[in-house]
Amino acid sequence: MYYFSKSIRVRWIVAVLVLTLTAIGGAGQFARSLSQPHPERYAPGVLYGGIAQEHLLSRPVARQYLDRFHTQESLSSCGPSSVLNVLNSLGIPIANENALFDGNAWGWLSMRVQGITLDDLASLIAERHIGEVTVLRDLSYEAFLDHIKKTNSLDHRYIANFDRKPIFGVPVGHFSPIGGYDENSDLVTILDVTPGYGPSLVPSKLLYEAAQTTDSATGRSRGLIHISNLTGMAGRNDVRR
């Protein structure tokens, strides 16, 4: 069964206060400003727009996402939105983000208020029984790049958890699927789930640095979620950390 960690529950009172501020409008306006793209703040080497769209079509994994790509339904739901897109890419359509929680009202409400951690998102994926789910954090750059190269394989899916600031210039944690990697240009295709952003091409070292940042909710570094063994794994619920 899917559970949220104790630290998430402890932070519930604080989250309720945040929700109250959001209802008033001040916190909501601040959060919206963080979620809006500001290309003038993008790090050097980050590509977007037409060139990213063209690159997208050349990536076999990225093309699996195109027909039913889903943007996040709330400011805090980039994680579930990423999962929904992974499922869609595997031909497993899910109606909406709420459906991922299978009636777990606490989990869904907690996510809507304060987001979701890397480990909890991995557990949410494992509940779908689509393969072997592995949390990857504190990797060396070389090990990180080895995984990034696997994002071109239809037998793997990856979701990146990173801080937007090193890449997009806004300080907020984020999740998005990875759609592939071009070794010649050293660019990773990020399939951003935030409305208005669209796909971006990010230098691998830059994505690595953004994924090495610390999540203040857990005190641990961000990282990647790797979903492998996509066939022959029915009925297993296996999260490796």
C-alpha cells in the first residue's frame, strides 16, 4: 500500500498555513511567478522553442509521449503529472492525476498542498506495477551520464527531480520526464510538464548539477527515478533506493 513518509505528515500544519496564504492570494501569486518561463533567465546552453520541438521528434522515447502529453493540473503536481505521462508513453492511459492515488485522499490532498518527495513519487509509481523502480541520488557525474544515455532506449523510462534555478533561473523543485539524449551535442531532452514551458534541451552537466541540489523537505539530494524491466514484471511492487 502507498504511504507518505512521517516527515510529510509532521509538516501538515505548516502546509495548511501555506494553503491559507494561497487562498488569500499572496502566496499564490508568488508561486505562479515561479512557474512561468522567463527565457532571459535560462542558463547558457539551454535550448527551447522550435529547435527543441525538432529535436523532440528525433528521439524515439520522446515520440512516445507526444500523443497524450499531460501538463500539471496544479502548481504542486509536477510529480504526478510526470508519472501520468510515463504511463501514457507505455500505452497505459490514466484519466487524471487524482486517479493515480486510488482513493488515497490524504496522499492526494498532501500533494496538492505541498508537493511530493522523490521517494514518495517512486512509491506512487511502484503501485502501478509497470516495472522495477529505482531511486537514483548522489551519483557521480559519470554514473549519472551512463543513465542519461539509457534514456534513448524504449526499454527504460526516467523522471528527473531537479531545482529549476540552475537551468531556468527560478528557485523551485521540479519533476519532469526525460525524453532522450544526444551524445553529439550533449543535450538532454526535458519534457517539461509545466504549462507554457514546452520541451527544453539541457546540457547533461547542468541537469546533473540541478539534480544534485538538496530538497529542503527531506534534507536529501534530488536525483532520478529509473523505471526498468518494463515487461515481465506484472504484480511486482519493487522500489530500490
